[in-house]
Amino acid sequence: MSHAMKRRSASTAGIVLAAALTLTACTAPSGGSDQDSSGDSEVVVYTGVTGDFAENFNPFIEGNLQSTRGVIYEPLFFYNITSGGDPEPLLGESFEFNDDGTELTVTMRDGVEWSDGTPLTAKDVVYTFDLITEIPAFNTAGYDGQAELVDEKTVKFTFPGPSFTDAVSYIGNTAIVPEHIWAEKADPTTDQNAEPIGSGAFTLSEFNSQNYLLEANENYWGGEPEVDTVRYISLTGNQSATDTLLQGKIDLAGIFLPDIDGVFKGTPLKYTNTPLNQTSFFTCSDPAMGCTGPQTDVAVRTAIYNALNRDQLNSLAFSSYNGQMSPTYALLERDDKWIADEFSEPVPGDADVDTAVATLEGAGYTRGSDGVFAKDGERVSLTVQVVTGWTDYIAAIEAAAEQLMEAGIELKPAQVSFQEWTANKSKGNFQLSLDSLGQGVAADPYYLYMRYFHSANTAAVGDTSGQNFARYSNPAVDAAIDTAGSTLDETVKAEQYALIQAEIVRDMPYIPILVNSALTIYNTENVQGWPTEDNMYAYPRPDRAWDNGIVLKTIKPAS
């Protein structure tokens, strides 16, 4: 096997899925083999409804395929968000700050090669960080440093102020890319990088819009993975995924299933539930950024917050698997020490329709004959986008629409493809979007605040945004985030978090609902070494960077 990536023709790849589902490790729920007819082991992965796959392996642009960050490309270090603790060296071997946190020196791992056989050196690291500095859309972590090449295996980062907390986002959440490939790209912001050259444990072998195949990188610095190939498949929705799982044709999936214990009884399918992401109504919130619609009024957002019956939503749409969340978006239990006393209670489970109505009336809205509030001729009628096939979210919107109508708010669902849903968020072409705020690279709310609430990560409607999809801009929040990111003093950090929380709870650019269940399903008959509650060596969901790469290089055929 050569270092160069091997690709089959589109016509050949077009029939691959059928072969994969009959010849691979996923042949049957019982008595199956982990090998195909050639003796190679294959793991089939389903990450949820994404529609047809777009050949996007650019780790810096929205919509990249979920294997891009972690499986094909790697950061310098891996931070386990489930357990905290010290980072695991990946492309980096060690790092050290100076006393005031303005300089960070990273020593690279020896003997690492790109998947085309070119040595990976500190030059590639400097190039990567120069690239995200030059292209603001790539700089979602707010990197403000300067990378300097010390020698072939040493990089020194210099920052304008202390960066003890910030730096984790840089060294643990930035895909390092090869200079000899990326320097030749005419426009990295639009190049989808269809033939990725990475450092990860797997490389792209074949691709079509319904499935694509990764093969083990035989020259991987950590040793060639024991699984020979990984196949990602596209299905139409959760029901299709359930049927395929029960047929033994998927080894790893991240989807929602009601009554999962009953459905999987008597099968080799096991699951973990690791609630982490926080389901919310994303709002295009700021008229100054080009947002339009009733949701740009904080009174409407607050009324929605109060009118939701979250306990009912959890029961009807999520089989009561979801958990309570904090209005501050700090994660309950894990982040309790960071939650200001005034916000110590979780979001309410029951609806408070009277308060919702009073909020709207106090802001000058009047209820029409159709039961819907209006102001200045505009009804409080909102469209919420959701991905076709996301059955739990669709059910949640249907239930929420009935709840909100009691408070005089009309909610209209719009099912769209995953690609359209993603593009709408990025460009600001939505009123509401049912989505979840993901946790950052490490176990600290700072990283979520930076990604979703800092104005450096947003853009005007029509321009491509970072992950601040709400178009939220608040100088006080920006300043507090910046201060929290520059200190190791927990007292100072807690003070800054209290300031952030007071602002975002009042402004509510994202309307909090519940902490989303995160069901990860494994076929244990054919493959072993999955993360478990007793050994959560990485967050298990296959759609999370960078944990996905850690999991896939750790598992092995059960035989």
C-alpha cells in the first residue's frame, strides 16, 4: 500500500454500500464475522441524518464531513471533555508556558508523516496558525498569537496577554494541515479539499454521496489501527437507522431512539448516554447584524422561554432521556462552581404562560382575533428550521408549537436538508433553528462562551459566520470572555463568568430547552474497545471532533 491516497472511480464507489453491508463486520446480529471476504475488518459508522454527503474535507469551513476533524486531521493535543484531566499528546509531545502566560512553547512528536509520506514538522504548525490568522472565518477560537519556528520540532507562540485558558482552544481544537498542500490552494475558504492529506489514523480511499470509505493509515505515528477500514453511510432518518442497526449492518451510530432498552433487548447492541450538548432555539437575534422577524425582540425570546413546558417536551419527544440545563449554558454538575448564585436553579420544567403573556403585553404587543400577538402590524409568527429525518427534534417542535400558541406565539416548522440547515445558520437565513450548543475543547464553560457568544465569531447576515450563529454582539460579554481566557485565577474567572451569565440570561440569543441526550450505539459482537461508562477514554459520539479519531484508532475486531 502506497503512501498516496487511493481513490476508486465514482461508478465503482456507487455500488460499495451494498457490498459493505453484506460482506463486512456488520453482516448479522449474531454469528457474524468482523472480516470481509478479503480478510479485512471494516466498521460501519452512521452519524445521523446528514443527507447526501458533500465531498468536503476542509477542516476549517462549515459543513465538513464529520470524519474530517479527528479521524483524518489532528490537533496538537487531545482534551477529554468527559473526564477533564491532563491533555493527551497527539502531534505535539509537550508544551510549556512562561510565567505570565504570554509565551507557549510546543515540542513536536518525532517521526510523524503526512499520509502522502511527507514529514510533518513544526513548519506545518506555523503555517496552519498563520493561515487562520490571515483568514478570519477560519479563526473560530479567537487566536491572537504569533507562531514562530524555533527549530524543526519546536514552535513558540507569543500572545499579547496571558493566554492560559485561551491556548487550550488553539492547541486542542485546531487541525494542523500540510503546508506543501495548502499553500497551493487558490482559495482555501471555498476549496472543499476533496483529496485530503492528513496525519490521522485513517485516510480517504473512496467516496460517493451515499457512503465513503476510509482505510487505515499504515504509517500512522501511533501504529496502524487494528480496524482496516471505516465506512460512513448516509440513511434517510432515525427509523431507517434503527432497522439497519437491528440487521447488524451498523457498528457505531449516534442517534436518538425511543425505548432503546426494549428495542435492543436480545441483540449485541449496547449504548451509552452522555448528555452534553444543550438543545436550544437558536435565534437570529440582532437587527443591527441584518436579522429580521419577531425573534429580534428580546421580549419575544423571553416569552418563548417562559411558555415552554420542558418536562412535557422531554416526555413526548425525547422519551425523558434529556436532562435539565442551566440558563447560563454552563453544564450542571460539571460546572456548578462556575454558575453564579443568582442562576443556580435550572431552567423551569413547567410552562409559565401568564408570565409569557405579561412579557409580550408589557412590550406593547396585543393579541389578535386569531389568538396570536402582534405589534406594529407584525404577528408573532416564527418559522423554525429542523433537519428532515430528525424525528426527536421534529416531535419537539410539534409539541412546542402547541405550547407556544397558548401564549399567543405561532411556531411554524420548516424541514430542510442537513446541508440547507447548516448553510442557513452560517449565513443567518433563519428566524429560529432547533439545534444544540456543543461543549468546547475542555471541561470549562469558557470555550462554549467563546464559540457561541463572542462577537469575533459572528458576521452580518449574508456573510459566513463562525459558531456565533445568533449574530450576538455585546461588548461587555466580549470583554469578560477575553478576561476569563487570560487568567488561571479561579476567583477572577468566576467573576467574569457571572458578568457573562447576567448578560446572556437577560438577552437570551439562544433560548435554552434541555441538555440533549447523547445516545451512542455500538455493536459489541464484532468490535471491542468502545468507550464505556467505566472507561470513558473519549466522548463516544461519532460526530464529535476530536474524540472520533481517538475511538476509531482504539477499537479492534472482537475476534
